[in-house]
Amino acid sequence: MTRIGLQKLLKDRRIHLPVIVLVTNADVPVAVRASYLGALDFIEKPLIDRVVVARVKEALALAAYFSAIRPSGVSSLGRFS
């Protein structure tokens, strides 16, 4: 399964996880599609450790924030869902 296929499957099943897509600089269409499907961010390869760690921390903090303020029964990350 492709990364976009997995992201679409998660969205179709209403499984809301913070998604960060790894792309090469030639994968602009993948990054655009991932954003459309609700990816929080994308990181271009080659990976820089401190950038990956910072982006993952940001994604987890954002997911925790929306989880805390989300009304019961609503499963969404706002515009990111």
C-alpha cells in the first residue's frame, strides 16, 4: 500500500492520526495530495534529525490539544481532518 493509499484508508475509516508525509523534492504532487487528505505536514528527504523530531513533537502536541478540546463524539482535527 502506498503512503497516500494508507492515508486515504485512515480518512475513509475516520481514524484521525497526525500524519507527516516524507517526500523527495520531486514528490510535490504527493505532498499536495497528502495535504488534501489531511496530512499535518510533510518533510523533504534527506531527513535532518532535529527537523523530524521537532515536527513529530508539534504533531503530537496538536493532536493532544484537539483531543482535549474536542466535544465528545466528534472525531476531527479541525481543518486537518
